[in-house]
Amino acid sequence: MAIQKLDAEIISAAIDGFEAQKRRIDAQIAELRDMLAGVPSEAPAAGAPGTGRRHMSAAGRRAIAEAQRKRWAAAKKESQSSQPAPKAKRRLSPEGRRRIAEATKRRWAEHRARKAAALAAASKPARKGAAKKSAA
């Protein structure tokens, strides 16, 4: 018995829901038919915003621009006061530059000497007796 009562309640709730949907759909169909006929569905209320764009006067734009410039100036002033002063750039003295140049020349000379020694050792022909000794 309880199952039949529950089923009847569910069915009646479903019917009510579908009828509400039907009423909403009928109202939407009526609005669309009015649009086709060229009859407005509702007159706009007095004082309601229209669909046109709003315009700002030149004086209003100037006032907003000036206020924004003041805000930017205050922000820049605040950020500049909170930053430390930049450090002075370090300069290389002529004596230091000369020492670096001399050291570089010395390193390149050593590099060239090692390369020349390696080439000289590689280009020397092997002795005839050396091959026999290493094979034995």
C-alpha cells in the first residue's frame, strides 16, 4: 500500500512540474508571436537605462585623466624613495689592465709552446729499433 501512495505522490508532483513548464513555454511562445507581429511585449519603465551608449563629457575625461596622473606621480615618488642609491661602477686602473694583458699574453705563449711541442713529438719518425724492442 505504501508503495502505491508514494507512486501516486510522485506522479502528481511530476504532473505539476510539467504543467509549470508548459505555462512557461506558452508564455515564451506568446512573446515570440508578439515580436513577429511587431507589438512590444512590455513598455520600458520610465527612467530605465536605454540600449544606447553612455557618453562622458570632455571635462569629465580631463578630470579623470588628471586624477590618474596624480596617482601615478605619487606611486613613482614613493617607489623612488624606497630604492637605495645605485652603486658607483668599478673602474679598472691602467696598471691593472696592463697586468691582465701581460698575463694573457704569457698564457697564450705557454699554450702555443705546448702545442708546438706536441706537434714536434707527433711528427718525429719512430726509431727502427724501438719497434722491435716493444714487440719483444
